[in-house]
Amino acid sequence: MDPMDFDRDELLAIFSAETEDNLREMEEAFVRLESAPDDVETLQAVFRAAHTIKGNAGGLGFPALARFAHALEDVLDRIRSGSLALSTSIAKPWSSKIRFTTARPMPMPCDRVVKKASNKRSRASLEMPRP
């Protein structure tokens, strides 16, 4: 078997499960950051999850989700560098966006999105609003 041969449905199922897990972890981390904004470890965990989602989504043809994760990554990078202070006014809106994405990813349950996105003609209908 050629190493480049893969089961796209299986790959998309893994992507779906990992993305949902990362989004849930990010939501929980933002809740923790609201009460402990100086928690560097939690901030790093959110950044890693956003980075993973961005790369996986971009590589599998989910540009809206990749843009969402990239925008979050940009904000987190500013917080990590000290040019932006994490506050409730920053954490709550992102937490809400992540909660919305987790509840209704792109905007339907992730497994259906993945299946629908496998059909190239359907990808345009999966666009999420930009954060």
C-alpha cells in the first residue's frame, strides 16, 4: 500500500473528534483564565490547542475554522508577549465563541460538517462568521 493512500473518511473522523476535544479544552481553559489571568501554563495550553486546530483545519480544507483559530492565536500571542493583558472582557467573548463553535461547529454537529465538507461543492456553505 502506498503511504500516501489513506481513508479520507477515517482521517476526517479523527479530525472531528480531536477538534471537538480541543475546543472543549479551550473553553475550560478560558473559564480558568477568567479567575487566574496570569496562569501561563493554561494560556500555553489554549495557544497549543488553537495552533493544532489551525493547522489541521487548514490542511484538511476547513478555511473558516482555520481563520477562527488563527485569530485566536493572534490574540493569545499578544497576551503571551505582554502587549495585551488578559481580562474578563477578552476571555469571555472568546469563551463564548468557542462555546458556540463546540455546540454547533461550522454550524452543525462536527461529524456532519466533516461528511458534508468531503463534498467539495458543499464547502462554501460551511463558512463560519469571522471572530
